[in-house]
Amino acid sequence: MPHRFRKVASPYRLPRPTAFLLVSITLAMFFVTAGAPTPLLPIYEAQWHFATWLLTLAFGIYAIGMLGALLVVGSLSDHIGRRPVLIGSLALELVATIVFLTAPSIAWIVTARGLQGIATGAATSAFSAAIIDLAPEARKSFAAVITSMAPVGGLAAGALLAGFTAQFVEHAAALIWTVLILVMALGTVLSFFIPETVVRKPGAIASLTPKIAVPETARRHFTVAIFALTGAWMTAALFIGLMPTILGAVFHHQGAFESGATSFIEPAIATITTLLAGRVRPNYLVIPAGISVVLGAGLVVAGIATAMLPVLWIGGVIGGFGFGATLSATIRSLTPQAELHERAELFAAIYVVAYLAFGVPAIVAGLFVTSLGITTIAIVFGSIIAITAGIGVAGNLHLRHAEGSRTAAR
């Protein structure tokens, strides 16, 4: 059922173009805030002397919290309105940043990451829908690009900016979290003035039951896509979740800027690729994307094994292209195979795979880092990425051959 739009004449509501810009910036800031802890975690480790595996737990708990919130409240804004969910998620993100600022130990950092994941998961679908709703008709396609670029681009920007600040500013963590608290507080206040774009409808409680389904017409392609998505999102986890530890242990680089900049490479390239990939047909893109993930992972493993940082950087560039292209090709190839009323549940299934691959392997890697060492863990992690993405490439080649044979038979 399509949403019924209503115009709000109240002088206490922002004009729709202004609200569109505000909501777009705020969505990006959620992910900038999520990327900020990456270069700061080694600083906390040096201060508090906790076990290395807690670094990966702090990273992974964010992804798990985000996934849980996305599944539970992902469609809530369709029933109670966009604005209440926007306000609630911003308020929770504000609480998370306050916990980051005042945290006296790693346990509080992990708690803050969990709250941050829940807030971001709750915000993702509501903010994305609001951006599409508020966009002028001529800018709907641009709005869709914003919603796809904001998560990965925000993570990249957050890691880079926080790393730069931590490298050159004393008491950088306090400064970073204070600024982000002010940003989230301002966003929370301004969200009260965003015009509502949907009329409330019943079923809010029922909408909290997670719904995941893949239409029968899309199941063969989705089964293959599982491997491609897993490899791609594990690549992101390697750079955003494990890279600070790898840089310190393997390359003996402890600088926050180096950590943030290296973590920035892969998601930044993925963001640019996502922007440009929409011009390429997904069936032309999916196999080169998978090969790039495999090649990128191989170079990252080689760079770690030989302690050659430039090789790792090149692997990040190639893997970032593969990540962005895989995400774009997967979504654009699966979406037409689902009816309009089936797409929400299909997207839920896609993001379940994505965020599980983003969070769980990092947590598991952290559990073994003390006994096996970060170098071994990183090499195993990268090898699993290459194998998984390689299976996806083989599966897509098989599907293309099978579909070509059926077409020829007709």
C-alpha cells in the first residue's frame, strides 16, 4: 500500500528541501560517528591495558546491535511515522556518544558501541525512507544514491577524521566525542521540526516481529549472492575492525592517523564505486566485482605476510572496488526479481547476511588473537574472504552458463 503524503502548513515545520538536506546530513553523521572509534580503540588499549580481543568485540557488537535493531524496528516508521523514529534513534545515539565521552573502562566502550549499533540500526530504514519521501521528484534517484553511499562513506570519513584529530590534537578522544555530542544534540532538536511524510496506520506492534523472506524467483541468485556478500562485507570488517590491531602488531605503526587513513581506504573506494556502478548493468558487474574481492584479499594477505604496507593499501583499493561493486550489483540484480510487497523482506535477508559477515567474524577472530597471534588471524581472515568470494564468482559463472543454455534451448 503506497504511503499517503500530507503537507504540513505549520510554521514550526522546516521546508521540505531544507528537511531533505538535514535528514541526509544526519544519516551520514550516524555513520561518521560509527567510524570514529576505529582509530581511537588502540589509544584506549594503551591507556587501560585490556586484552586485544576486546577491540574486536567492541567492533563486532556494533554490527550485531545494528542488525537486531534493523530487523525489529526496520518497518516501525511506516506505522507510527518517520519523525518519532528519527527522534528516538538520534536521542539514543546522543546517549551513546555521552557514554563514549565519560567511559572509564573498555566495558563502557563496548556498551557504547552496542547502543550505537542499536541507534544506527533503528535510524537506517527510517532515515532512508524519509530521505526518499522528502526528496523533490526530480531528485528521487539522487536520494537513493545518498541512502546507499551514506553508510560506507560515513564509516570511512569518521575513521579518517578521528585518526587525523587523534594524531595531532591533545586529548583528542574528548574533543571528538564532545563535537559529536553537540552534533547529535542539534540533530535531535531539529528533528522535531521535520515534516511528517506518512499518516499513522495500525500494526505497529506486529511490525516489530522480524520478517525475512526470499521470493522463490530470486532464491537461486540469492544463494549465490550469499557468498559474494559475505566476502565483500568481511573485507570491510577486516579494514574497519581489525586494521588498527594489524598495523600495531605487524607494521609497528601506532599512530592514530595511520590507523584512520588505512581504515579509510577500503570503504572510501567502495563509496566511490557505489556511486559510479549504477551506470553498469549488474550482470556485467557481478563477476568482476567478485574477482576484485578475491584479488584484494590476496594482496592484503600478501602485504601482511611480508610486512609490506603498500601492498596492503593496494589490496584495500582493489577490495574496496569489489565491495562497492558487489553491493551495487547484488541489490540491483535481486530487486527486480521480487514483487513490490516482497522487497522489504528481501532487503532484510540481504542485510542479515551483510551485517552477520560484518560483525561475527571479527568477534570470532578476536577470541583467537591471543593464542594464534594477529598475523595468523589476519592471514586466515583474508584467506576466508578470498575463498568465499571465489565461490561466489564460480556460482555466478554457473548461473550465467545455465541461463544462457536455457535461452539457447528456447
